[in-house]
Amino acid sequence: MDKYPTRKTFANKLGKPFSSLKSSMSKALQSHVSSDEHESQQTNPTSNSEYEKKSMDFPISTSALKTLQNDIDILQELLNKKDLLIMELTKTSREERLQFEQVKLQLNEKIQQLQNENIRLQSQLNMQ
């Protein structure tokens, strides 16, 4: 059987929004710095290349990195919990399916017995 096919799908679904979030965060940080630099540039004009160089060299602050790491840890923990839940539900579903198949088999056997009994009784009735 496939081992954890849902996990890959779930991870793919989460991975795309997560990478989008990272991209948005870096753009937001860059635009925040850019707007600050743009204001300072209006009071003290500098060349365009120097402006671009400053915005490209901007390091992400330690607190922002810690916040992002905390968010990543929380998302990873949630992902792990959801994976465990999916595995639990899959196991429960398989067990219930096996139980259903057993009951179905028993009912089919009972139906076959009753049909055989019905044929036997009809033949007895026809003999009389």
C-alpha cells in the first residue's frame, strides 16, 4: 500500500502558501526599509545605485528571524499533529473497513444458506 500519500499532498498544499508567506515577508521587510530609505533620500539625495545597494544589503533583524523561526516551529508542530491525526484516521478507517467486509461476508453466507434452504423447501413442496 502507499505509505503516507496524503502527507505529501498535505505538505505540498502547505509548502506553496508557506513559500508565498516567506516571499511576502521578505518583500514587506524590503519595502519597509525601502520606504524609510526613500524618505531619507528625499532629505539627502543619493544615487539610484547606492539606494538599491542599501536595500539589498539590509540584514533581517534577529527578532524578526526569531519570530519567523517560532512561526516555522509552530507550523511544523501543527503539521506533525495533522500527520498523526491523518495516520490515526487512516488506521481507524482500515479497521472499520475490515470489520465491514467481515460482516458483509457473514451476511452473504447467510443469504446463500437461506436461498439454498428456500430451493430445498420449494422442491419438497413440488414433490407433494
